[in-house]
Amino acid sequence: METAPDPRDQYAANYARSVARNPSSADYRLLSSKMCWDAVLECAVKVQIITEEQCKTISGKTALVNGSDRLVPSAESMKAVPPGQSLGFFAGFYPMHMMLSTGGGEGAGNKNACIGIGQPVGWELLDLVNGPDWEYRTALNTYQGAIVSLRGIHIPTGEVAVVRRRSLSLLDR
């Protein structure tokens, strides 16, 4: 069961969307200069979920989403992901990419080409419902659900990853 939404998650989604739409801004350059998970952490700093000092001690690669968080099993379920959710793309339990949901099936992130859509560098807003190649491989899926097939530049052909999510506001707990 979902808990009541934290308004800071919506603030983070609004910030992420605004930055993606303003590529000449200092914040765009800042987020575009970071690893995908560190850029999502920076969104948490900007909306005061965590402080800059806390950000220095947190590993975005492991703190934002982990392999036991809520599964996003299909394109249809991606449409329902609330704004401000950290989205983790996992090969097994290994995080390979992170983004921030902005609602309505969209997400913002940097270095998105690694999941087969988007650019190699640059904070951008992407359609995560129609962009990725969502497949159902239940015979091969050990995580009990649908998986997204990723054909990114850093991923061997045919490798698949599960998508998991967690509220960005949970970083402060």
C-alpha cells in the first residue's frame, strides 16, 4: 500500500522537468555534468530533501533505489508512477541507470543512452512508456513480473533489466 504523497516529491519532479526544458541554465549544466544517480541526488538537494553535506555522504547508486523496492512491471504501470520517484534500472540487483519520474509516464535523467533511449549526455525529459522496448519474458524473469528490454550502448545485446522505484523524499529517513 502506498503512503500519502510527500509534497517534496512533486517539487523534485517540477524542478527536474523545469531544468530539462531550460538547457541554457546553470542547473542544466550542473545536472548534465553528473552521473545519472548523482544528478537525481542533486534534485533532492535542490528541493531540500537532503542537504549538500548529506549529499556528500550518500551514494546515489545504492541509496536512491535498490533491488527490493517496488517493481514497475510494464509500460502501463509506468504511466501510474507518481512524480518524484527515483527510478532504478537493474541488471539483476546491479543498478545500471537512475532517473526521476515526473509523472504521466515521463522521467528526467542524464546519460540516458545507456537504456537505449535519449542522449549520451544531457539532462532530458523522456517518455518512459513508449520509449523503451517493454517486453514480458516471464520464463526468464526471476523477479516475478515484466521486464524492460534495454538495447543501450553499454549493454550487451539481449540483456534485460527490471525497473524499480522509491519516493525521493525517503532519502531523509
